[in-house]
Amino acid sequence: MTKGADLYRLQGFDSEGDKKRRRLKEIEAVLGESEALRQARRGVENAEKRTHSWARKQRDLDLQVQGLADKISREEQRLYSGVIKNPKELEDIQTEVAALKRRRQQLEGDLLEAMIAREDAEAEQAEAQKHLDEEQANWSASQAELTGEQEKLQEELAEIEQARAGLLPSIDAGDLVIYEGLRRRKGGAAVVELRDGTCGGCGVAVSPVLEWQLRQGKLVTCSNCERIIVRL
């Protein structure tokens, strides 16, 4: 019959292995881009769009202002060239020039607003880029740390699996079935120590008969919680 001590050692390997696998799953879940990094990147993208939009509007307004300036210049040349003698036609040109100048003045106001808005957008973009750079640096450092921990855990888990495999031949197949069933039902605590004559799992006193069986190296289970009891 398998000694409970071997099952206790096996449980130690299994519990430690479970702990490391849980941590590996946690690491795998957070590896890759964080939500904070994705938000920072979206912030830069949105700021770039605003900057480009205002830059495009500024260029369009600048072209319109320049176009009006050229048209005003041409009309004023006609007005003052002396070529046109008809008073009504001269009056019409003066009216048109005045309207063009009013329109140019309005567009120049819009252009100034666009220039200010573009400067503000560029400042927001620079701030967003700074924030992204900081998040990127923090994320890179975190990823390097997590990757290092992951590699270490994988190595330790491989060592545990090797030690576990080396222990299995010394354990009776029937006892292993009992152990694995208990481990599933008892949340991983299938094997407990005898503590001052009581079960280390539930605290119920162990009968003299069971204590005698323990001394004989037999596999003993608690009459109350059914866990395997060992004397270490």
C-alpha cells in the first residue's frame, strides 16, 4: 500500500503547479497592449485628425483670400486705368470692389480663427503624443517584466512536472485514483497532516485504530472529511 507521505509530496507538487499555472494565465491575459495604451493612441489619432482638419481649412481660406485679393487688384486696375468711361459701369465696378473687400475681410477673420484653432490642435496633439510616449514606456517596461516572470514560471513548472513524474512510479495506481478524486472534491486539499491526534483538514479526532494503521504505513482517510491523513 502506498505511503501517505508520497501522496503528500505529490500534492505539494500539484498545488505549486496549480499556483504557477494560475499566474501564467493572469500574465497571458495582460500581455499585449493595455487599454490605457490603446486610449492614448486613439487620443493621438484624434488630435492628428483635428490638426489636419484645421490645416486644410486654413489652406482653403488662404487660397480664397488670395483669390479675392487678386480679383480686387484686377478690378481696381480696370477702375483706375481710365479705359472705362461709362459712369454706370464705373459705379458697378466700385460696388463690386467694395463687396469683394467686405468678403475678403470676413474671410480674413475666418482665416485668423482657423490659424488659432490649428495652433491649439497642434498643442493638443503634442500633449497627446507626450502622453502616448509615457504610456508606451510604462507598457514596455511592464511587458518586459511580465515576459521575464512568464519565462521563469515556465521553467519552474517544467521542474515541478519533472519531479512529479519521478514520484509517480512509487505511488500505487489505486491510491492515485483516490487522491485525484479527493483533490477534485476538496479544492486541492486531498492529503492533510495528523495534528495532535486530529485531522488537519477538519479537526475531528482520529481514532486509535486509524492511528495504528498510520504507524503501519497504511493509507488512512478521515472518517469525517474523507481526506487522506499522513503522519510526517
